[in-house]
Amino acid sequence: MTDLLITGGTLINEGSRTNEDIIIRNGRIESIGSNLQVPSSCKIIEAEGKWVLPGLIDDQVHFREPGLTHKACIHTESQAAVAGGVTTYFEMPNVSPPTLDMERIEDKCAIASRDSLANYGFFLGASNENLEAVKSADPAKIAGVKVFMGSSTGNMLVDEETVLEGIFRNAPTIIATHCEDTPMILANEENARNKYGDDVPFAEHGNIRSREACLKSSSMAVELAKRENAKLHVLHITTKEELELFESGHDRITAEACVHHLWFEESSYATLGSQIKCNPAIKKVSDRDAVRRAVLDGRISILATDHAPHTWEEKQGTYFNAPSGLPLIQHTLLLMLEMCEQNCFTPELIVERACHAPARLFQVEERGYLREGYWADLVVVDPEGKTPVKDTELFSKCGWSPFPHLTFTNAISTTIVSGKVAYDHGKLQMDCRGQRAEFAKDRR
């Protein structure tokens, strides 16, 4: 493994900016400071005029492997991840077959150890039938337990009250929930069919997968967590009403926002249509702005992507045929920094919500910070760079982006994963391989 010296950059880490150098040896950060004793073997990465951040930890991605690899796979999506400054990802269980036991967790880890350029962890899925597998899961080997408390793929919808109670009472680690109420959504779909036939406008998506459906399900999850003293993380909040369920600084009931819900709002359907159809739906500008404020005040403690690619051909279907989900991971950090340019956030806050907070909440060992002794997961950003979105420069297997005409006003220069250069000035280092994320054993 090549020793590295990152020199001349501005470190953005733990709420401050410092002009310090970093020496990386044996995959870890050996030293941070000025006038360091530099080993002669170090390869130098010049970062003058650039920012050096911890690599992002994306707590919600769908890489589609196994079973759905015509859309994406761990190899291709991890390439998009490192090109976007994401050094660690936690992948979701709604693949085929779904990840419903520890054997399938290990199967996915075997694929990732062979193919992933980024560090990786996997969620164990919950269903109405696998409560015993959830109870017996090893908390040190999974990112958490994913519960679809709303419409989902295959047999992964958990809608039996006794099973939900059992999961919240017995899960050995954090529970991450997708919260939408299925009966309400089905009724809204029927109303839309009655009004529009099969030609439902995509602008109706936020009404069909409504704010009421989100709030009812999120409220149930929070009530269960309080009753059973479970550690709960509610994914991809989209409505201002749901934000009343959360408190800044709470360490057992937390919430996440995704970059597309912070960027798009209902008027975007007019130009992008199916490209921004996702679950839960993008809603009103007042909801987007309320979620942005909650990122600032801490009620939203984590930023993520919910990267969920589908082929371009699949996305060309009519409303009921076009699948939900967007490819986002290659542009997640750039999009967050673009919102900093718009004075929504600061880079320091982005680092807190997308790097430090996921490491704390999921109890990831020795990642998420620029600290001596920690694994060297870093991203070097050029704040004066430009990144036009071009189909020819996309690494996600689906080959399209929901930002077709956008030029970002920042650029990812270099991404380092566990001490190895994974991406450098537009080029992937295809021999780089990430590591399995390690989690604390006692996570209940």
C-alpha cells in the first residue's frame, strides 16, 4: 500500500477549518499537522486551494445486486460512489432474493469484497415472516434492520402489528424505516385512475403518495420506538408535518433527509416527470424548505441519497409503469455543496450531517472523521472547479442523471478509500477495493 501525503489543503472537519497536512500510512491517518516528518516513500497529493473532507457515509443506497443487475450492481454503483466522494455506503435489502437472513448478508459481503471500490455495509431486511432472523442477527455485522412500513418490493412490506411490535422490541441494533401507509396510497391510486384513467400525470405523485400517508406511518414508527425503547432512524423525510415528530439532539429517535428532496419540489415534475418519481414523493416547495430548516436546526441529523437506479427504458413508462427511484450517488456531495453556494447550508454542516453523524448513529468503527489513527477515508474538493453533468461521464450502470443540464460549481478532485486512491481527476483506480465497515457490538 502506497504511503500518501496530502499537502496544502484546507481541512473541514469537526466544525472547523484548518490548514494542515495529512500523512497516510498502512491505510490509516498517521499524522495531521504542520511541518510533519514526511516519509520519503510518500506519494504527494497537492491540495493547494482545495478542501479536504472526510469521505461521505451514505446510509441508504440500492445497488440492485443480487437479482436486479440489469439496473445496477455493486461494482458499477461503487464506482459512481467514489467518483462522488462517498467512501462508505450501507446498502438496502430489497434485492432478489431479499436480504432476510445473515447468510444472505454474508453473500452480499462476498460480492462487495470482490467488486466494491468503496467501503460497504448491508442492512438486514425485515418481513412479516422473519422475526426470528431479526432477533438473532449479529449487530456487529449489519448496518441495521430495515423495515418497510409502506409499499415495497416483493414480500418486504411489514404490516402485521404483532410483527412490528416484535421487531421494535427485539431488534439487536438500530431500526431504519421507510414510512408510508399502504392503504392510503392504494385509495389515492384508485382515485387517480378514476380521474385520469391510465394517463396519470407525474405531478400527481405527491398527492398519491401523500403527506397524510407519510405522517400516519412515521407517527406509528415513532410511537412504537418510544413504547419499546427502540433505536429508530426514519429515512427520507419529505413533509413539514413529520418534522414535528423529531427533536434536535435526540440520540434514539432520529431522521434523515435525501438530497433530491432538498433540491427538487413539485414544479420540477413539469420538466423531469418520471425521472424524479421516487418513494416517498417529492412534494411542495414549503415541504422542501421546511426540511432544509430541519437540517439546519438538527431535527434532521443525517443527509443521504436513497440512490435507486432504473434503466432509462424502464423510466419511460406511464405513471403506473415507470418505477420509482433516482441515480444520485455520483453527484450527492456536489449537490450538497451547490446548496451551500445558495446559502442553504455550510460545508461544515454538510460534513457533520453526511460524515460525522452517520458514523456516530450507526456506531461505525474508526471512520467518518479526519482523526489520527482512523481509517483514511477522504475526499479532496476543488471549490473553484466546474462539473457539467454529461452522460458520457456517468459511472452508474443506468447511464442517466436527473440533473441533465446542470453544471455544478465544485468538483471532486480525489477520493481516498481506506488509504487507497479510488478516484483521481476523472479517472477511477479500478484495482482499489473497499473494506467491510465494522460496527460496535452493543448497539441496542
